[in-house]
Amino acid sequence: MLESERRILFEYPDHQIEIEWNGSATFNVFTGGKNVNCFTDYNCKTMEQAQKSSDEWLEEQLKEETLNNADPN
């Protein structure tokens, strides 16, 4: 995790993803330095809550990707 003025960056090197939290409700998702997605969570008030929200969001995305890539046969 990297912290700058008001933005906190959670890194997921195994998935080549970084999630930046703006300290409020907005999370921006980066891969290869490019902003590829975003999500909001209005319940995050602390860095720990933001980390949990980021972890849960990424886990959900990975589950969806696995289901979308599953062989129907």
C-alpha cells in the first residue's frame, strides 16, 4: 500500500492491479498504469475499511471472470 496526500493505493501484484482510494467513496482501478474501472463504497471511513472494500471488489471481479471464462460443456 502506498499513501500520498489524500489518495491511498492498494497493490495486487499477483493480478497486476492497483486500486486507488481517494479517501472518500471513490476507488479507481488501474492495470498497466491505465485507469480501467472504478467503483464507489460510501461506507468506507478508514483505511482498513477501504482495504477490505478493495479486496472484496477484486475478489468479486475475479469470480465473475472465472464464471465468464468457464467452459459450459
